[in-house]
Amino acid sequence: MCGSNIYLIVALQKDACIKIYKPNAQVMYTFEERFEILKNLRVVDMVVPYEKADDVIGKIDFDIWAKGIEQGGTQHEPFNNLTSFCQQTGKKIIILPRTPNISSTYYKRIIEQKYSK
């Protein structure tokens, strides 16, 4: 979907906030490292740090919100608020499916096994 007429803003959640919703998560890269990776991708025009999804409501102008399929439900109330905001303001929501046969948990386990020996 990215092209010359698209301005892509990536909202990047801060490390401490990830632990609130996923206390057992093992974040492989620091916020700073993830920020550097994203800002250096050709298709990314801007990276915006945030703590909760509510932080972007009314602060970032956008037409389309692309979110992962797991962003919602009772454990992700701020994403539900952002969904409501999009519906009320006529912003399009695209739900991105999981990539088949790709699991970050799987790769983290492989790395952990390799380096724990």
C-alpha cells in the first residue's frame, strides 16, 4: 500500500508500556533500537513514540489506521478507544492478518535455546 503518494507514520510503543499488557514478554530490541530500525526504512516517513494507543487520538492526523489482528479485545482497551475514534471520524481501519508460518515467539525460543547452552 505504500507508494510515492502515501505518507506512512508508524506509532511505536515504549518498552515499559509493552510490559503492562504483556508482562512476560521478552522484548528483543530496546525502544531506541526499534526506533532506529523503523526510521531507516524507506517506506516509513515518520516514527511517533507512544505509551497507550489513546495517546495518538486527536494528536496525529491520519486517514487509515492499519492494526494487527490482536490489537483489540478486553486486554487492549486503548486500541478499542482508537477504533471508536476512527469509526466516529470516518477514518478507515485495515486489520492486518498474521503472517502465515511466522511467529516471533518461535524465533525467540530458537535464539534462547542457542545461547543458553
